[in-house]
Amino acid sequence: MVVGPGTQVPIAADPAEGAKAIEGRSLGRIAWTRLKRDRVAMGGGCVVIFLILVAVFAPVIVDLFGSPPNEFHQKLIDTSTLAPYGGTGISGDHLFGVEPQNGRDIFSRVVYGARISLLIAFLATLVSVVIGSTLGVIAGYFGGWVDALISRAMDVFLAFPLLVFSIALAGVIPDSAFGLSGDSLRIALLIFIIGFFSWPYIGRIVRGQTLSLREREFVDAARSLGARSPYIIFKEMLPNLVGPILVYATLLIPTNILFEAALSFLGVGIRPPTASWGGMLADAAKFYTIWHFMFFPGIAIFITVLSFNLFGDGLRDALDPKGKR
């Protein structure tokens, strides 16, 4: 058919017309999609959330399924062997049995021990992340004598005998200091020791990432537009460092849990009768033939550390798929 100059040609309808527009996805949403596909990491994350809820609602859980953590049940203890009757004392009232010699409920003490261990681990990690990230970014961005000074400080802290210092400091600090006393003072002391002396580990990672980012095109573009250093650090570089910082923080938390347990095991952590997983293991070492006393706090530490490590590995793969093994 010949089309004349005045002829109107009908326009075919766009097949995509009326269809739903394609919605763009942010980097966070893409990472969340990848993370959901990793069943092992999601399982670890669910266990971590469960442990946090247990720690937060410890009094409610103990009221429903146990007895007060410092309540003695001497009637359940065989005075001749100091062991619970039946070997463990496990029953409907004492799900994990009772401690030898004094008969305290192990389930209640494990639940309350989660509050101490997770609180110290989270706050110590927060201190390490804040100090390490700040100094790492400053060292990597400015370079020169600033980088040299901060890097040498990292070397000094990494070479510091942390365990010996912790034992010495815990012995020197009195029962009341800095306006704190009792458990509050011990918790603050452990957070300071673990957090303040662990920042170089994350500081080195952030410094290396910053050295790479400061040579990227978007940083040069910001400089060419007249952006000052604080704007470049907080607006351009820090958002690109959130992924590595977040991943390393999830892997640092289980390390801090183990360190707190080790200090409590050595007797320089949380003092009795306050329950902590490390302190329970220290008490259980005296009764090594009674298996349940050591098993339940030990398995609590094992499950917590394993869950955080699995979730941290999955989070790393989700945020950096190119580095996936």
C-alpha cells in the first residue's frame, strides 16, 4: 500500500505498555537477596537472634522454666559425694540439672550467663569498631607521618601482652572505682580491656581498604569539585567501608566472647555469685567427673561462637560476592 503525504499511519501499541515498571534495587537489597540464599548463614543468624532474645528476656524465661540462679537446693545434693542425686539432678524443675555441692540451677545460670557474655562482647566490639575504624580511615587517607604514627601505635598494641595485663589490672582495681562498684565495675573493666586493646585488628583492615579507596575515581572527582577532607571521608569513603567493617564486627564478637570466658575462667572476670559462662566452666573444672556441669556452659559458648562465625562468613560473601571462595 502506498502511503500518501496526508495519510495517518496507526502506531502499533507498545507491548510493554501497561506492564509494571522495572524497579531498581539498591546494593543493600541485592546483598540481602544473596544472604537469604545462604541457608547456613541464615541459620546462624536465626540462632544469634534467638540468643539475643534469651539474654534480653532472661528473667521471664527463668520464671517460667527454672529457679533463681543463686538459689541453693541442698536437698538435691548427696552430702557424701557432693553430687546431685541421680548423677545430674535433671528434672522438670531443673532442665539442665543442678550444680554439685550447692545445688544451684544450671539452666538459670546459663541463661543469665548469656546476658553477661553477649553484653560484654557487643559493647567491647563496638568500642573496637569505633576506635579502629576512625584511626584506620585517618591513617589510610592522610598518609605520611600520620599514617606512620598510627601504624606504630597499632604495632605496639598488637605486641602488648593483653592476657597478662588483664590479670594485673583486674587485681589492682579496687571493688569500687570511677563511681562504679560490683558487677558494673567488672563489666566496664572487661569492656575497656577487650575493646580498647583489640582496635588495631580492625584498624589495619580499614586502613588497607582506605588506601585503596583514596585512589579511586570518585574520590578524585570529589577533590576536583573542591570537597574538603571531612566531606570525602564521611560522605564518599565511609559508606564504602561499611561492608568490611560490618563483616569484621560479626567475626570479632565471638572472639570477644571467648576472651571474656577465658578471663572469667582465670578468675579475673565477673566475680561470683554472678553467673557467666567462663565462671561456670571454672567451677566445673573442680568436678570434672560430673559431666553435665561442664557440658551445658561449654555447649552454650560453642553454639554462640559457631553461629556468629557462620553468619559472618555468609555476610562477607553477600557483601563481596567476588571474594567468595
